[in-house]
Amino acid sequence: MGSCLGTQIKAESQCNAAPNSKYVNTDGCDLSSSGSDVSKASATHTRRRRSEGEILQSSNLKSFSYAELKAATRNFRHDSVLGEGGFGSVFKGWIDEQSLTATKPGTGIVIAVKKLKQDSLQGHDEWLAEVNFLGQFCHPHLVKLIGYCLEDEHRLLVYEFMPRGSLENHLFRRGSYFQPLSWSHRLKVALGAARGLAFLHSAETKVIYRDLKTSNILLDSNYNPKLSDFGLAKDGPAEDKSHVSTRVLGTYGYTAPEYVATGHLTAKSDVYSFGVVLVEILSGRRAMDRSRPSGQRNLVDWAKSYLANKRKLSVVLDNRLEGQYTIEEAHKTATLALRCISIEPKLRPTMDEVVSALEQLQVPNVNGGKPKPSVNRSSRRKSEGGVKNEKTSTAYPRPSASALYA
Ligand SMILES: Nc1ncnc2c1ncn2[C@@H]1O[C@H](COP(=O)(O)OP(=O)(O)O)[C@@H](O)[C@H]1O
Ligand SMILES: [Mg+2]
């Protein structure tokens, strides 16, 4: 979820931890009142008018007590942490499938419990946004929200458990618990995430997700991706409007340049973020990485010219994918990514178009098939020159090293 920081400069100093670094501009932190227009779309209309009480009452979500979630997570045990974000920590827990009451670890169904940090500045608004949006949707590529807790100062959310954790972990973490994602799995994840976004952008839903990044794409046991973390989601513009004017919220490296410059938010802002994720998927590099040599820290700035040139594409492609794709497939995927990160929003495809393009690129049998003739790797090695000091051998302990993702 987004955190409301005082200024961009303040946030920028946190960029080393890039994936979760979020920023806002300097014009305030009032998420609830930031001005979106009144929509004619009925679902959007209904959603906008709902008060907090209505949101909580109308959802089919279970209202958990704090004590129940404490019991379900074994008192929010340190070794049950599944992940951390701007909002707080996410814990593994267990509940009974029928009664939804806490059960002993290892019995009933597994849940993920997100617990708001006590000092989170705008946590309540983001917490409510998740209940409001995610609580209404049911889609194979959106994580299921089971319930929430609103008690005194406590704000928690209860989701279905996603056994393989985030795409971020699979792309960037090294060590025996995270084998490199195969080419076919990467395309499968890209397509599923695109379908989730296309659903959000569809005429009846009309939602702008605003925080697409690898840590918000979660994977089930079959590598089916689901979008999670709806704290920054926003109703799209009314029929007669081109954009929503709002504060700039998002994550460094993923946010569309025109949105950062003007505060004008459109579905095409999400398409830009999707393009950044696609470049991360292709390259195995983070959108922002301060540990890289200057000139390579912002992935999109660095990768753009290589992505556009079929012969230089191998400079960008993740060398752990060697032998798994044809140059044609890689080129098509790179071209799609480039269209998504066009500076001019009108040149970006819609998410429906992205879905169609990715459907064409899927590998028929995700778990099998012979390796395909690959791009000649020697050119990449030459071009990468001395970039050997990448942190490729770091083994990450908890939470990724727990047996949860094995
Ligand atoms: N349902 C879930 N199942 C498994 N892991 C999860 C789940 N939800 C979140 N996580 C882990 O916790 C991390 C942070 O969750 P997220 O919802 O993005 O929180 P924040 O709003 O603080 O960014 C994710 O990147 C992921 O690693
Ligand atoms: Mg997140």
C-alpha cells in the first residue's frame, strides 16, 4: 500500500529499498477527499457514494475480532511473517473453513493477515479502500479478501493465502528457495496480471489500480497470478471526463511520467506500470536499483534502447532464461513492453489489447516442452562488460526462506 510521505525528496532518500518506496507530491495526504468525478457507471456510482459503515456492512466479508486474528496467527509470530509492505506486515494464519474461527496451525484453511502499522499515516484510508474495492470483486486474477478487523486502533485484512508469495520474490531473490522462473511461467504470470488489470479497467468496473508492481502480484501453487493490495485503487473518470485529478501516489520506477507531472490519472497509467513489470519479467532486474552502476539504476531508462533493437535485446534479457525462448518470442514481448511504456499515453495499448498480445505468446505446455533455440548469448556477455558485482548470490532468510514457498 502507499505510504504518504511529506515530500518527494524525503521519499527519494528511501529509494535504496526501491520496490516498496512510494511517493506523493507535496499537496497533502487526503486520500478520501481527493477529487474524482461522479461517474455514470452504476457500479462505480454505488461504490463512490458509500460511507464507511455502508462499505463494511454491505460486503460479504467476515468481521474478525482482534483476538481471533491474534489466535489465528499465533500472536503474530515473527516466524509467520509472509511479507512486509508500506502498510505493515503480513502473517500466515489458520481458520476453520466453515465457521472462520481460529484453528490450530496446520488445520483448517490457511490465510494471510495484513496488520496495519500503528504509526501508518494514512493507513485507515488505504485499509478502507481495500475493503471497498477488493471486497466487491471476485475474479480469478484478484486475490480474495475474506474479512477484516476494525477494533480500537487495530486495522487488519484477511486474505486467501497465496502459497508461492510475490512475483518480486521469484524474480529477484536468489537462493535455493527461489529457483528462477521459467520463460513460460513468466509469460503465464504476465498474462494473468494483464487479465486482472483488464477486468479492473472494464466498462462495468472502471477502476484504476495505481500500484502495479511485482510485490503486489501474488502466485498460487500453479503460478496463477493474482493482484493484491488495493490500498491505492481509485474509481476511474466519469464517462465525460478523460482523467481523474488526484494526488500522485505510487511507487518509484513504476509510475507513468504524465501522472507524476500532472496528477492526471487514467487507466493508461496502469498500462505504463504493467510495461515496467514486463521489462522486469524479461530482464530479472528491478525497476529501481540503486546498487547498480549509474545509468542502469532506472530500468526503463536503461533498457529502452536495447528493447527496441532486436540484435541488442539479449543485453536486457535475464541470462537465467537462456535456451527457453526464441528471438522472435523475445522480440514480440519486448515490443509489447515498449508500447506499454510509451511516453505518450495514447500510444500505449489498452489492457484488453495487452491480453490479446500475451495470449498469442503463451507457451502451450507450461511445465513441459523442449527448450527452444535461444538468442546468441555472447553478444550480451560482451555488452554487459564488467557488471559482475550484481547481488546475485545473496540468500535471503525469513520470510522467503520459510518452507511456505517451497
Ligand atoms: N495473500 C497473501 N499470501 C501470501 N503472501 C502475501 C499475501 N498478501 C501479501 N503477502 C506478502 O506480503 C507482502 C506485502 O503485502 P501487500 O499486500 O503488498 O502489503 P502492503 O500493502 O503493505 O504493500 C507481499 O509482497 C507478499 O510477499
Ligand atoms: Mg504491496
